[in-house]
Amino acid sequence: MKMENKAKRNLMIFWMVILFVPFIQWGLHLFKGGELKGGVVIAPDVEFSLAGWINGDYQREKEKYFNDQFGFRNDFVRLHNQIGYSLFKKMNANGVVVGKDSYLFEKPYIECLFGENYVGDSIIIDRVRKLKMLRDTFNRMGKHLVVVLAPNKARFFPQMIPNDLRTKQTTTNYDQYVKYFAENHVPILDCNAYFLKISDTSRYDLFPKYGTHWSMYGGSLIRDSLVNIIEDVSGKPLPKFAKTIRLSDYPEYTDADIGDGLNLIQKLQGGPYAYASYQQIDSSKKSSVKIISISDSFYWTMVYLDFPNMFQNNQFWYYFSEIWPERKRPDGQKMTIPDINLQDEINNNDLFIIMVSEVNLGYIGFSFTDQAYQLYFGK
């Protein structure tokens, strides 16, 4: 009888610990847990109001807040995700696809490969025409426009795409842009073609197994190519750097950005990973060429590789929305693209890089293309 009572007591203590420790953790934060990565939206706290209480909004929003703040919530989420991934290859992340040999893809890039986001020739022809006219205008002003088509992992590893996602190959934005740029004599840095050309001879991976962007090593090759292009079109030498490669068994920067977004207990490793670093070897100062880069997330690799620091003046217009490095308005708030005078920015800079991934290729250059075109040619 005593043994039975002791067992009941121990069981009760166990369940009390299970039930109350998360509440203690929520209130006191005794243990520091890692943050969840990716597109995780945490419900904000809500202030009490009588009207909200009467119509039930306060209770619903408060419940969402408590659910997201529950002690050890992030650890339970990772445990749930790990079980789903390890046992069933199930993803608890929107738009993530597990390919063959566990290669990870973002679904929109696969859709690009099969033309599912094709915008039509009329739009592509119009965008190419505008970019050609801008490029010619900039050249007459002593300025330059460089177009970079970032690579698509799905295009590089089509053999790793699951069979059930292989649709009938149709016309793609990429194929048509390459065609019309060539017909209009607009030079481009086509990273898809470049990566495929060197895929058999590259010493290190050009795309990571668990990432969506080019590998940091692959990005370093594009950095080197951009340096050569800028020197060629501007006629000005850039500072000279010695490049060294460091190997790591663990992914860094964006080399496992999809894998990190899965929020697993056991991180996906892969590897080995190659990381380039650059050491200036001449005494020249930063280049006087003033550069603006309009790009999506692929340009962040250039930032991590210190490419912008080669220049005295450089800006990164992220999605033609945010401005990096940050600039402040007179009221102290962060400046964004609507705050600038585009004509002044063009006049005060020398070279413009438009870099775009295939998922954003339909409207290459974002609104910069249309707004800059209107400045010189109207609507």
C-alpha cells in the first residue's frame, strides 16, 4: 500500500513539474532558449479594454499572446518539427520542398524552372527596352548600368527536384530575358550559365545543400567577376585584394538558410563549406567609383564579402525599398526609397548594378526601372 501511495505521489509530482515548469519559465525566464528563425510571427500583447472584453476580441488576442509566450515554446516547436522531419520528411515551413538526397528547395524557384510564373513576352520585351534605353542614356552621361541575373538552385540541380513537382517544361522568364537582352545587345552577367559552365571543375560547392542562395564560395566568384566588370566599364582600377579560402564543417551566413528556417533540434550540417576572405594587398585607397546596387536578397552575400567596402561611396537599395547603409531623414527616422530624389541620386553616382534572382526576374529592377525611365523618357 505504501509503495502504491509513493508511486501515486511521484506521478503527481511529475505531472505538476510538467504543467508548472513552463509557467515558471514564462514568468521568470530561468533558461535562455534560442529564437526561432524564418518567417515566425509572434502575437503582440494586447491592452485590456471594456469594449474588447465585451465583444471577445481581448480574450482571443490575449490567448494568442499566451500561446506564443508559453515557457519552452520554442523548444517544443523544434521537437515537433524534428519528429516530423526525421520520421516523415514533413516540413513545418511554408514553401519548402525536400528534394532527392534531402536537398532543400524553396518551391517558387522550382516553379520558375518550369515557367509557372512566366509574365509574358510583352512585359519582358518592354522591360528589356527600358533597360537598354537607360543603359544607353547612362553611357552618354559617363555612367554605367550592369545587369546581373542571379542563379537558381533548381536550375542548377534539376535532378534533385521531386518527381511529383516536375511539370511540363514551358517558356520561362529566364530564357526570354536572356534571348531579348542578347537581341538588344545589352550585356549581362548570367550567373546561371556561368555556374553551369564551371559546375564540373569548381573546387567547392556553388550551391549549398540546405540553402536557397548561392553558396558563400559561389558568391565570391560573382564578387570577383563584378570587380573585373567594373574596372572594365569604368576604366578605373579597383583596390587589389588577396583571396584566401577557409573550410568549415558547419554552415555560416546563408549557407543553410532554408535548413535554419525549419527550426529543428539537430541542425542540418552538410559540408564541407568554403568561405572566402579578402585582404587588401596594395596601398590604394577605396575606389572613387560611386555605386548603387538595386537587388533582392542575393546581394547580401556581396555585403558579407565586403564588396561595398571597396568603394568610398556605395548604396544598396534592397528591393528598391530599403536603403543600406542606413540614412536618416531630418526628423531622425530611417530613410527609405520614397524619401529620396531619384534624379539627384542618379546624377551623383557613377555605376548602377541591377541584380535579381529568378523569382523576381519578371519585373527586373523593381520600380527603379520604371521610375528612372520616366525621368528621361516620360511615360
